[in-house]
Amino acid sequence: MNSLKYFFPKLYGDAAELHTLEVKSLLEELHKEYYEKYKSMSYGSQGGGTSIYEGSDLGSINDKYEIEDYNKFILNVTCSQLKSDLETYLDEECLPVPVHSSTNILEWWNHNKYKYPIMSLIARDILAIHVSTVASEAAFSNGGRVLNQYRSSLASGTVEAIVCAQDWFRCNMEVDIRDLDRVLISIPEKPCKLRISEKRKKKGRRSCDSEELGRMKAGLVFLPIPGRGHLASTVEFAKIINKDNRFSITILNMSTMLPGRPPLPASTHESITSSGLDISFVDLPAVEMPEETAVEAFISVFITRHAPLVKDFIIRLQSSSSSVRVVGLVVDLFATTVAEVGDELGIPTYVYFTSGAALLSLMLYLPTLDKKIESEFEDLEGTVDVPGLGSLPPLVMPSPVMKKKSPAYWWFVEHGRRFRYMRGIIANTFRALEPAALQAIEEGRCLPPESDGPTPPVFPVGPVLVVEEEDPSHPCLLWLNNQPPGSVVFLCFGSMGALPDAQAKEIALGLERSGRRFLWSIRSRRTPGFAPPVDSNPEEVLPEGFIERTKERGLVWPRWAPQTAILSHEAIGGFVSHCGWNSTLESLWSGVPMLAWPLAAEQRLNGFELAREIGAAVEMEVNYKDPAAVVQAAEVERGVRSLMGETVEGKRARDRALEMRGASRAAVNPGGSSFEALTRLTDQFLSSL
């Protein structure tokens, strides 16, 4: 593997680790297959029928058999030990290659076949394959007889089934009709045998009645990332598309990146169980954690390492179920590498894009920007033109793309490139919210000029809201019940949002000076890395006497707060938000204007869009060049006052938020844009059944 670590970065750049993992995975699969095939053979024969000791001076014939038995025993012991010869080979110390080396690699493997019995067999077979030309390969291929000018659009799975069926006809085989079900027919509940005789070669009929074929149910497999925002939104979308129980849905849980911290509360699982919907959760085995420190790179590599597990699960699901046929693999926006699993299995792959159309258009266009703009975005003078978004100040670009040398930047470009090859993109937005961005995407203006195909169909099905089980007795809701309508500013910075103590003090001073009522969910970050915030101790964090001085008009809540229920309460008049997309949609659904205070990821872009394009937010003056800079109390006071309608900007934001409240609800009702998109998506899924 060391040679790959040297050469692959030269070939693939930052994608080197991804391709290295693929090679290692293939090696492991190949080794397992060879071991199962050859473990019962004589140690010396290696599949060729001749012992490796043939021609040697072995003494008496009994000595020869004794050595053969001994070596067979050693082989079985070696292969059954925890460390296979593949692992031994990969762990072996590498030696430098002489500049003028004339080493014969096949000869080397022949000399080391006792040390690496299985690996030497693999090397013998693989290295002995001669390079062929298209012409010579085509001479032995049936493909040209199946695909011709009249049948040039067959799916790859259909071609495979036709070729297999032809072979079975010629061999007069008795086969289980379910062997062809993947692309030709639905699996019946009862196995249906098809006897292919000389007489039936001409007709090729399948003896399965329509009643059996009609019992199949379309299966969907979802792969969200284990972050709570992405996973919760995916679960809600699964519930929406399966409201009529037309699908059998499996949601694959990747081992959480935070051991001991489940990404979803137990109540979410319980709600699905009690709903009666055909939705289930399956936990995938744990994988080795990546070493990347950039969040987006860490997540992307983490998901890529799950690809073999996803493939294995789908294969087992397909082979074990006689009533479900997988018609779609729906992956997270950071899981585009897993789409290759769908390609290999002949299953259409879709992206569930948990953010808005602004980020989607930017990511689709990013491979083009990567070639057009040579400097770092954070150093760029002027603006960045993106189809559907107009001219963007460089500093509102998502934080992962600000530095081109960062692995996070490379992954953003790579995901954007891979979006083009999906069967469809499911976006958690609605047309009235982002009309220009959606139009640019659908017209293909976000793709590079040399693109070899159109933009995949886009299905804006939002807003998909993370609905929480409301507890009317929650202290936050009880406190709000005693406040005047539209009088309270709600401050919350998301499931991963936590501000430094110095910033919390400035917020407290700004709130106190504003004179406005407030409900503040304050969390602390006491652990490094990707760990979410923990409950805080306001007495330690906030200015001395602040809680006592503001107790008549404010509530400081040091734990997680029921955000959806709070935003829908009539007492809420404004929302100080980090501009995460789930929070944005929840706020607009309730008609609550926002004070945009982005913290990370794509939140800068969301905040800019909300304030400048949509007009439902007031901008907070934040120093994007220095993320550690503290926003002063005076700016907090100004922002809160404006949000609550004391400025023209704030009044406009309040009016636009109310407009979006009506538009979001109209979109999901029958006849609305999102309702129609969901219908089209459902029909497309079912068409693959």
C-alpha cells in the first residue's frame, strides 16, 4: 500500500485516500474469494495440478506425502489465524527499488508462494492477464447482439439479464425465476420455476401470474450522515414520502461519530414504530475513524468507508426479501461516493439535499469556479458570480471553500461534480422561496460548459420540518404563555452551536440594553472536536447580576430547548439564529423574522440570501475574516432593536417572513409546487418497480 500512498496523490490529488481505500477493499474481497476456493487444495498444487515440489529430491515417496501433509497443515493453520497472508504482505517492510532493476514480478511471487500462499495465487492470475484491444475483445462479446441501433437505451441491468437468460436457454437449464427478477420481473411470494426446454426456447415465457407480480413493494434505502440536523430531516422526509405506506423504507445508521451520543432521541424511533409506517432503522458496523481534522473532509471520508457495508446490506436485502424490490438509494449530500454502490447494483441513486437551492447551485457551479478563479476566495477582490445567486461577496461563501488547499474545499468540489450523475436531486426548499436559484439549476446554467449531460431532475419538496413532540408543560412554553404576542426575541444557535464565554457576555449586555423581552437557549462547548454543546451554567458565564436584573422580561434556559414549539408560539416576535437550514425553514414556517448570525459551514451563504435576496432577515455585522472576533454589545443591541421592527429593514423582514409563512404552507398543500414535486418523485421511484 505504500506504493499507492506515493503514486496515488500524484494521480488523484486529495482523492488519493478514497482510491486507496477502494483498492484495499477489493484486495480483501479477492483474498476472501481465493481463500474459499483454494483452502481445500493441496498446498503445493496451487490450482495447476502439479505440486510445487515436483522434480525435487524428496527422498522416499512416503517422505513426499509426509511433507505434503505437513505443508497443507501449515497452510490451513496460517489461513485460519487472525492475521492473513494479505495482512502480512501489507505490513511487510518495503525495500527501495533499484534504478536499473530487472526484477521479474511473476518470478518474485513464484519464489514467495510459500510465504504468501493465497496472495501468490491472486498475483499469478491477475498479472498473467494480457492487455487486449477493443477489437479482439468485441470478437468474443455478445453485447453487440443485444445492444444495436434499435435497442440502444437499455439499462445495464436489463442487458445483464438478457445475456444471462440467453446463456440459460442454450444450456437447457432449470433456473429459479427470481434470478431474473432484479430487472425483468417482480419476485413472487412463492418460488416459480421456469423449465427452459427446446420447445420453450422459441417462446421464452415466464410462468408467473400478474397477481404475484402485483404484490411487490418498492423499497428505498436512505443513507444520511449521523449529524442530528441531516439525520432528523431525512427521517421526516421518509415519513412524508411514505405517508400512504407505498414504500418499504430502510434508514441506515452509520456508527455515530460521537460514541455514547445517539444522533436521534429515542422518541423519534418510537414515533415511527407507533405510526405503523413501513420504515425501519438498521445500524451499520463501525468503521475506522478518519484522521482528517476539517469537518467536511472527515465526514466525507467517514461515509466513504461505509460504502462496502452499504453494498453488502442491499445485496442481502435483495436476496432475502421476496416482497420488496429496492428502487432507489437516497444518499446525503456528503455521501456522493456511495452512489457507486447504486451503479454497481443497478439501483438509481438520488441525493437528499438537506440545505437550500442557493448552496446547491453553488456546489454544482464550484467545479467551474475552481478553474476560473485561481486565487483563494478569502483573498479575492470584487465579487463571485454564481448562476441564480447573482454577485456574491467572497466572504459569504461557505467557510469550507475559502481555502483551496484545504481537503474540505476539494471535497466540496468533488461532491458538486458528482451531483451531475445522480438520477435526481431532492432539495429541502420550495419554489417561492428560491425561484432564481432553482431556475438556474433546472436550465443547466450551473453545469460546466463541457458537461456531458443535463442537470438531473430537481425535486424541491420542502419545507421538510423536523417536528418535535410538543410538551405543553415545558418551562420555556409555560413562560411564553405569560408574555404578550410578538414581544419575545428567541436566541438559539442550533444543535452544534455554542458561543465562547466572552461572546455570551456581550450578548447579555446587548439584550439588557435593548429593553426587549427574550428567551435565550445558551449552551457551552466543553469538549473539543465534533462533540455537541453541553448544558451550561449561566451564573458562571453571564455578567454578574444579569439574570436577577432581567428576570421580569427574560428567561435564560441552559439546556436544549424545543425550538419548533417555541417558534410557533404566538409570543415570539423574532429569532436570533445561526442560519442553519432546518432552523431557517422552521422560522419561516411560523412567519418569524430572523437576525442572521452565521457561525460555520454554509450558514454565511444562508444568512446573506435571507437578508439580501429573500428579505426575511436582518444582517448582523460579523467579522468573517476573523471567526474568533467578538461581536460587541452595541451591535447586538442594534440588531435586536431592528429585528423587532424599530428600523425599515426590520419592518421589511417582518412582512417578508409573514409572506413566506403563507407561501411555505401553500407549497405543501395539494396543488402546491412541493406537493407536485413530491408526486413526480414518487412516480419516478415507482416506475423502477
